[in-house]
Amino acid sequence: MRDPPNFATMATTSVVPVDLNVFLLKMELDIAFIMEICGDKNGSDRFVKVSKARMKAFEAVFWNAEGGQWLDYWLFSSGDEPETWKTENQKTNVFAFNFAPIWISSFDSNENLVEKVVKALENPWLIAPAGILTSLTNSEQQWDYPNGWALQQEIIVTGLAKSGLKEAKEICVYAGDVCWNQSIKNLKTKD
């Protein structure tokens, strides 16, 4: 949405989202791996090539070094001419899924990048008493503050845990404990 939480400003065909591209990249990497195991080297190479192009796009289009996170990108051209990348087209709203690329091995192995991501995660207060928040926007919708989704927690925690960075592992332990304890608490209240 160009103006959250106003649903009239929803423009799904004008945004290139970080989260969707993370899932596509993970799928491409998984398919390449499976094709290699099955003996289809040409197919595997094709998906490796595609995934490398998407990784470059993550750096060129989504990565925001100042914010230490990946940001959704808004398209403003009519589609008749090529889109020209502009920093101001990056959506600066903070969402948990801005950090989802850390789930992909090539990103979680870059210690300098992980340090920036950890700092950014701690800065905008996404790490809350209930775990990792979905966003900082209080729209009263299920996908916004003060809620957190298990999938987002899993993706971010898994990526941070694989990094080996001490500060990243501390976030993992905290988020994991909070999620687990909240789940147990919710199960007990249902009895």
C-alpha cells in the first residue's frame, strides 16, 4: 500500500517485494540442487545462473546499506519505457520480511552484511517482548504491529543462526525462547 493502512492505495502490480523474491531465489537454488543430484547438470547450471542474476538484483535493487536491510521497490513507470532505479523508490517502511534474505546462504555467510542486519533489526525495535514483529505499523490488521508470524520468525532466526555471528545467535536464542514460551502459554490457555 502506498499509504498504509488505506486499502484504496493497494498497488500490488507496482511493487517488487523482497519477500516474494526471497522465495523465488530459494526455489531456484533448491531446484538447481535437486537437478544436480538427479544428474541433470545442464538444468542445474541453468537454475544456478538464474539464481546468480537474482542475487545481483538483491544487491542492486533491494539492498539499502544505510538501513542495513533489503527494501521493497516501487515501480513508477507506465511500463512503456524501462524503469530507472532510484533510491527514493525503495519503500522505507520497516517489515520483518525486509530481513528475509539473510535466510539464503550467500547472504548469511557475509559477516559484514550480517552485522549490519543485526544492528538494523535491533534499531527499529522489531525485536519485541513477543518475538520479531511483522512491522512497526499499527494498522490493527493481523499482518502488522504488534503481531509476529511464525514463518517470519523461522526464516530470520534460521538465517541468523547459520551466520555464526555471536550477536546474531543472541537474537536467535531470544526470539526462539519467546516464540516457544508464547506457544506453550497459548496451548495452556486453550485447556
